[in-house]
Amino acid sequence: MELVESLPMRYEPGSPDCRLVIEAKQSLEDVLRLIADLPHTDHMRRQLLSVYNQLEGMHELKRNRGATVSFRSAGWSSAPG
């Protein structure tokens, strides 16, 4: 399946937050692989890929901002300063 094969998964946990995001991305990759050959799942695959890309954005934010970003609270955001 093109969508799953094109996912640029990298395993580089630098923090507990990164580890959680990486594990979530891996789980989505597993689901995408499992439903790849099921008929009429295009819409679900696009939605899952969208969630994957949102997680990748969170991971990128954490990689770039490090300790100034924490996903541990319900209202996570980058800390001022």
C-alpha cells in the first residue's frame, strides 16, 4: 500500500513524550497495514493518515523545541520563553 510505505517512520525517542508519539505512530502504521487490502476503506485510511501526520507534527515540535514542549497535560502547548 502506497500510504503505509511512504510513511517516514524514524525511531529516535529522546524523551518520554517522543516515545509516546513514536509508539502511537507505529500503532497507526500497523492499522494502516492491516486494513490496506480491505475494500471501501479509502476514507478511513485517509483519516488515519491525517492523524499520523498530526502526530508527526507533534513529534517535530518536540524535536525542535525540546524541553519547552510537554504533552503531559490536557492543554499542552509550548512554554513561553
